[in-house]
Amino acid sequence: MKHFLGKSPSGLFATQTLTGHVIRGAVAFALLYLAIEQQHLHPVASLLAGLLAFVAMRGCPVCWTIGLVETIRQRHGVTRS
């Protein structure tokens, strides 16, 4: 599982596999949806879901998107100039 969801040595936000990165994103966005939907009914659970989403994304949604680009670049062997 660590290989599947582990950080890539080549990128700051990249994941070792593209599938793992997309799964992390899906979990994070589901948690964000839950946090927004439950904020009036269960504010503590909503806050916890939001924090877990940021942990799953390794930062904000922009950080996750940057990691997605880095993961795709490392998969296709593109290096930085």
C-alpha cells in the first residue's frame, strides 16, 4: 500500500502511481463534500472531515493538482528544463 499511495522521490507533491493519486483525490473531495454538507448538523465532524481532506490532498486542492501534473510528468518520463 505504501508503494501505491507513497510520495514520489522526484516530485514534492507527486504520488508514486497515477491511480494512487486519483484515489487520494477522490477520497479528499468526498471528505470536502461531507464537510460542507454536514457543517450545520455536526460542526465538529465537519471540521474533522475537512482536516482529513487536507491531509489526503497533502495540502490544498491546488497542491493536489500540482501533484497530479507531477505524477503524470514522472510517468511519461518528462524532466524539468
